[in-house]
Amino acid sequence: MARNLKPVSIAGIEGDALISEDISYSADIPEYPVENGYNVSDTIILKPIQLSITLYISDSPATWRNRKGHSPSVGRTKKICEKFEKLYFQRKLVKVVTTDKIYTNMGITSMSISHSSEIGYARQIQFSLKKVYVTKRKTVYIPKYILQSGESKKNAGTATTSSSSSNSSSSSSSGSGSSGSSGKSSSGKKGSILYNIGKKAGFL
């Protein structure tokens, strides 16, 4: 039974004929050395699908089964080549529709436009495309108790820092109380004088 053929299109831009189509599937199998003297593997990493397509573009009309193609148009080939060039420089993901399958989120890795005396004003455009897997951002709700600390599940609060100074004084149990008091008073007075001098000089 004959298939209902349709034109191949890239980002909605149709070609007159499909010259070739190659689909490449590949994968990586990581290897890890072990002490027994050989490598082991525990996974297979699939690489993105790669697609190579060669389209034929011309000003002459093309007709497909159950579908009439475009009418003769002078300059059509040039306009389509300009559209493909613009599509390449835009660096956008495109949808590729072939006779067998539809590929989405495809990025153009290379494009070449060739012409020769055999095809005249027509052009052959070769594309290399690669599948791009797009990730989505997801917002996760974090329960309030996870942000709390301790068994009581209370807020940890904020930490504050402060500067403190300590004064040490020595006293003798055998000495007189008056001499100990006067020594402490003299030391505190001397310390306050030095502190004020240092503060005025900008050292503190």
C-alpha cells in the first residue's frame, strides 16, 4: 500500500524534495576499573538523537500525492534560502516534519547550501540537527519545621556579637582592706585615663 507522502519541513519551511535523511542514535557506557583487573559498567547514557537532512529547493512547481505543490515562482529559491539562514542565526529550537516522523526541540548544528550547473537555479540544503532536552523549573515547598532548630522546634533566632572587657584584681587575704581598695581604685582610675587618651587619639 502506497504511503501518503508529504513535503519535509523545518520550522514550517517546506522543501520541494527530500534527497536524503539519516538518523543517528548513540549512547555512552561508562566504565570503572575494579581491583580484580577489569572494568565494570552499571549504566547506559543515551545521547541526543542527531538528524541529517538534505532538501531540494527550486522555483519549479512540486506536487505530492493528494496535494498540489506551489506554482512556478521566480525568486522562490532565494527567499527560502534567506529564511533558512535567518532561522540558523536565530538559534531557536525547531520542529522537523519528515515523511515518517516528527522531531521536536531540534537545534541546527550545521547548515550548508550548495548549487551546481546540473541543478541550475535550484539549491540543495543540507542540515544537521540535534535533539535538545529542555528542563523545567519547579518550585518546592519547604515545611516550616525544617527551618526550625532544636527539639522544641522553635526559631533559632539571630546571633549578636558584643565587645566586653574584664578587669582582674588581686587581693591578699593577709593584707589590709584599705590598701586593697585603694589599689583597685587606683588601677581603675589609671585604666580609665589611658582609655580616654587612646579614644581621643583614635586608637580605640
